[in-house]
Amino acid sequence: MRVLLPMDSEDTQEAKLTKIADAKVWAQLLIEDGELVEVNHAKSWEDFENLGEYVVVADSGEYVWPFIEYNMLVLVAPTQRTIDDIVEAYLFKELHELAY
């Protein structure tokens, strides 16, 4: 499972989820069997060869239509900001699906 995140830094330990418009870098998480296997970074979400199934955003009011056009499911992390917190929330189904 691949998950895209707009982040404020490439530092995997310190980076925080940010609004799409404010993203300095995009992180792509590969989650397999309930574990974070790999984290890749790119300047733009479109730079990834395989976009994945999900994008996680910080706010339900963000412009997400480009992701929907790629048939990606949009999840909202209302309070989670670090990669570890987002992965944990994803695994425990604590992220909210965006209501269109």
C-alpha cells in the first residue's frame, strides 16, 4: 500500500504533515503487513512513478480533485502530523475519509 503525504521537510523523523499548497516535499510511504517498509521523497507528488492508493491531507478543506482524478482515496489526519503518528493512525483506522 502506498500513501502520499505533503510534508514540510525531508527529515523523516522531524517532518510534519502540512497543507498541500505549503508542501516543500512529498513523502511516499510504502506500508506492507502493518509495517512502514520504505519512505521516498519527491518535490512534487506527480514525480512518483507509482502514485499509490491514498493521499493524506491535514485539512478537509484542501483542493484534492487532482488526486480524485487519479482514483486515489483522500484521508484526513485531523491531529496527526508526524509520519509515525500518521502510519499508526492509518493502521488503527483513525484517519477520516474525506466527505465530498
